Amino acid sequence: MTPWYRHWTAQVGLRVAGLALLLSGWPDIAALRNDAALPTSCFDLALAALLFASVSAGAALTLFGPDLWKPARVSARWTPQPGAFRSPRR
């Protein structure tokens, strides 16, 4: 059975979701630009943080799409070794 991220629907859907996240940031950018001359409020900071997270996730999904879920090989140093986490004897 192929992983879910290999299907063409997942590839298209993830990239469309990424573009949607990128485009959803456009009104937030306009709102923050209009408030630039005013004193910064907690709402503006939260909106900027949400904008950063949304655009970052959108860029990652648009550029990499389903490749974000591909398994990655790690060195033996970072893999769990049998018996490595034994509790110390008292």
C-alpha cells in the first residue's frame, strides 16, 4: 500500500492548501500596514505572529507539498538503541 502522501490528490490538495494559506495572509498584511503609524497593541502582535505562522506553513506546503511527510534517514547516533534507557540500579 502506498503512503497517503504519494497519491495525486494529496499532492494537489497540499499545494492548494499552501496557496490558500499564502493568500489568506494578504488581508492581514494590509491591516498591519494600515496600523503601522499607530501604537502597537497586543492584537497587532498576535496578528503578526499568526501571519508569520500562516505564511511560513503556506510556503512550506506550496514548495514541498507531500515531501514534508517523507521519512528521513537519520544516523545511528540518533536512533534508539536497545537497552540504552535502562534505569540506574540502586
